[in-house]
Amino acid sequence: MSEAALSSSPTGASASRSPLRTAAPQSGFAPWKDPSKTPMVRFENVVKRFGDFVAVKDCTLDIYEREFFALLGPSGCGKTTLLRMLAGFEKPTSGRILVAGQDITELAPYDRPVNMMFQSYALFPHMTVEQNIGFGLKQDGMPKDQMAQRVEETMAMLELGKFGKRKPHQLSGGQQQRVALARAIAKKPRIVLLDEPLGALDKRLRQTAQFELMGIQERTGTTFIIVTHDQEEAMTVSSRIAVMDHGEFVQVSSPGDIYEAPNSRYVANFIGDVNLFEGKVVSVAGGFAEIDWGPGLARFKAVAPEGCAGQQQVWLALRPEKIHIDLDKPSDASNAVEGKVVDVGYLGSISHYHVELANGQRVKALRTNSSRTVDRPISWEDKVWLQWPAETGIVLTK
């Protein structure tokens, strides 16, 4: 398989800023909703066993050109195994993997249109930044003048120009991360795989690097697939997220859909903070369900999911920022509960309130600190009321 077929830029002509630059995806970018689109990557009934342990269980997934796709889940869920199978470092026990419609399941790693950026960066300590970035190009036999130009272009894109002659040990963690990414994109692969690429960075640098990654992905038009256990990172960088658990996909959707419309308690708990109220549906009318969550407690009202029926066990998922907390009882008592503040966390822009209800359940609510004052209007031991609109709660059936 030729380098031209595998490593050419998937988006055609480039803009003036750099030969690697292309137009960024439009705000309505959602190729997965278009049945006429051919996926860039397809995992088709992929299974991976290590002895008796099944790491990946019959997974089918489509990833499209120019997506920034995140595989998200806890350690041991199978996300890195999927990435390594796509890279060619592991072979599926069964199933197949396609790239742009071509079966690559049996191809060697060096014959795939894929480059991988490892969590450890795996930079060669005896080589300069320029030499590290150009290593893959040299291995492919690219002429020296072309290789020098490509390395220079890539370093310029990642703002590494002044570090070209330095060795890795002379760079900060963030600079090493950019060198590793530069090496991954220098060959202009159609797909870049990122295995926990920001795990070694401190929080502030990680946040900056997330937006840098997004900018680079948009400029190159390359399909990025990232493995991470960091929910905030996945929500920030990706166009879509596949949440994994025990080798299976439990939900695949956009960050907004996964946060606002999780399909299970597992996803609701894994993505962000959530309050869960267990109860039973009493009635369904006008698209809303009435939920009984305990003797002597006012019933909740929430949008009823499809197929919701009376006497069904459900869980009401409620994000802390959806809850209004106040010292005064609301005039409208629907979806309102009284409790006592047992803990307060001040985070500058917002305050976290942990409120204990009459039945002993603790609920987390957020309040924006809009005024410039150290004294909080609500504090420890205060009796408070929590209330939320019926439309903000998510009724889960599993």
C-alpha cells in the first residue's frame, strides 16, 4: 500500500497559513447523522480476548472523517485495547476493522494510515526535536529537502521553531507533549490516535493543551481518536464520545447529549455530578411522569421517557446546576423539597451546597457567586428549599 494512498491529506487543497491547514468543521458538523456518509473508521463486531478475559465484547462503531472522537471510560474498560487494535499493535480475536472502506485487520502497523501518540510520549532522548519529528519521515525514505520542509512546517504549526535543536530533557512537559504530537502528524496520516496524551501535565497546562489539540485537529482536518478517563477532557475536545464499561459501548453520542440525556445511571454518574432519586411512576399524562419517591414526600414531576408506564421503577437524575437553592419556600411547591445545609464548598465563581433532606438523602446544588463578597447568603446549618423545573430532570429506567 503506497504512502500516497495512506498518508495524503484527506481534505485536499490547503490554505495559505500552512500546507497542513484546512478549513475547520462547520458548527453543524454531524456526519454520523447522514446515512450517505462512509465512515473513516469502522469497528465491525470486534472481539478481543486475552485468555479467558474478554477485553472487548462484540463492538461495532463508526467514526467519521475529521471527527475528534473520544473513547471514555474507567481503567480496564477496553478503550486502550480498541485503540491498539486500530493501530495494529493488537489483533482482534474476531471481527474486522476498516479504514475508508478497506479492511486493515491483517495489515502491519507500518502499513496503516495511522499514527499514534503515546501517553509516555516515547521521544528519543538522544535526538533533537527536529530529529524526533522527522524520524518517521526518514524511515519512509523521504528526500532530505522535503523532510526538512515538512519538519519546519510541523514545528511552526505547534510553535516549536525555537526548540528545534534541543533534546527532550531540555523541554518542559507541555513542550514534550507538543513534540510527540508533531511527530504523529508530520507524516500527514489520515488518523491520529492519542492514548491519554495529556495525563502527565498539570491541570492548568492540561486545559491549555486541550484547546491546542482542538485547534491543531481543526487546522489539519485529520481524524483524531483519543482515549481518556478524564470526563472533562472528553467533553472539551470531542465531537462525539463513546462511553465504555466492561468492554462494551453503553452510550455513543455528542458531549451535550451524553450530559443532558444520559441513557443510564452509569453514564449519568460517570459524566459530571448528578443527584439520583429512586422512585416509582404513579401516572403519566401530557408527556410528564409523576414520581413517588417515598412515604410522606411530595411527588416529583418530570418529562416521561418513551415507554414509561405506571408502577415502573425509575431514577430521577438531576444535575446540581439545575437546582435552585433558597432560604425561602417557593410560592410554587412543585418539585420543591426542604433540607438542611450540611456542607459548603467555595470555589470562587460558584459555591457547592450539600443539603440533607428529611429522609436522610443528600443532594448537591450549585449557586453562582455573582456578587463580590466573601460572606455567603446561605451557610452551614441553614434550612433551605431546593426546587427545579420539571423539564430539567432526566427519568432513567436502568
